[in-house]
Amino acid sequence: MTRPNIERPDFGGPFPEHIAIIMDGNGRWAQAQGLRRVFGHRRGARTVREITTSCAEMGVKSLTLYAFSVENWKRPRREVLYLMRLLKRYLVQERPTLMRNGVRLRAIGRVDDLPEDSLRTLRETERVTGENEGMLLRLALSYGSRAELADALKGVARDAMAGLLDPDTIDEQTMRRYLYDPVTPDPDLMIRTAGEMRLSNFLLWQASYAELHVADVCWPDFDRAQLLKALESYARRTRKFGGLVDAVGPGGDDGERKG
């Protein structure tokens, strides 16, 4: 299925091709409402639909959502079981929305750790949406960046020991080939909700030069207006990647355009 008509906002600056989001604050949102944490996760799933649809409509090429970390397995068993059921329900119920918006779904992480029924549903949704030509939606599931780097190093070591890889030729591009998804370009914009100022073991390699935006609202309250605010902030940035920008005004450049 082809991608929908693009409604890309114009803030007079660059537009991110790849957005990554740390979806934080579901539990805090629920507790603030006097509800159990599970209600925050349920409301957060609705936000996933809204933001995924908005990004697809705006012409974002890739969206990566931090859905479940390797550390999340340490949470109370009842909460983990609920999250796995919610994931399975989302993967089934959202198929029409993903198809309507031409979205391809793919998972990254140690996904074989998922319960068998959740993993089977995940693979089926990946298959159903696999021919779509619009935005790539990546769900980071049982994901941790340190785990990803460790898994990549295991692959490098195995191939080096087998004589398939010369250790003297190993460079950054070599490492990239062993990551969970070596093809998708790195994120341009990293968004975190709930006002937290940390990356939480998310895409540490890939986000080395991502622009950061922290939203004060918890994930269930992160709507299209909040997304547009993040995009407007990104449009004011000047990305130098460690180099210099040709047109730098007096006094140098602090990495952000002044509106």
C-alpha cells in the first residue's frame, strides 16, 4: 500500500526523516489520575496510534518507539503479563490503521524473549505490513542499547574467529552491519516525554548525533500538538556533526538557529 497524502508542516527549517521516541510516564500519568498503572499503559497505546498516524501523514520516513526495554522484564510479573497482552492486542487491532497509512512495522531488540503468542502475532503483523511503501515503524521490544552492542560484538568475534573478518579492518561501518537494524538511517530527532533528561539505554550508538527534545508531559498526554512543538524546535537547530557551518554569524554558532 502506498503512503498517504503528505501534510508536512513548514517551520522554515529542516524536517527530521527519522524520529525516535522514549515513551515515558504511563504509570505516573495513571497515578496522577488516581488510577492503576495499567490504565496508563492502555492510554499510552492510544497515543502510539495518534503519533504514528501523524508522523505517517507528515511524511516522516522512520519512527522508532521504545516500547519495552530489557530492564522492563524486572517489573512486577502481573504488569509484565499485562504489557505483553496489550502488545498482542495492539499488533492485531492496529493492522487496519497501519495498512491505511501505508506503514511498515518492524521490531528491533531481543524479540525472541517475548512470549510465544506475542512473538507469533508480531511476526504476522510484520508480514502483513511488509509490502507497504510508507513510513517504517520500528518497535523496540526487549531492547537495550548495551545489549545490542554486546550482541553485535558477539557477531564480530564469531566472524573474526571463523576467518570471515579481519580484525584490522574493523571500523564503525563494520560495527553497524552487526546491529539489529543496520539499514535504517540514524534518528535525526530523539524525543523523551515526562520531563526526564536521560537516554535510558536507548539507541546509544545510533543517536550519537540526534537532536534532543524533552517534553514535560507524560506519554499519554503527548498529542499531535506536542509533536508539532518538537518539530518546530528541531527546525531551529543547525546540525554540524562536529564540523563547522559555512554561514556562521558574529560570535560563532551555538548549534541552534535564532528565530
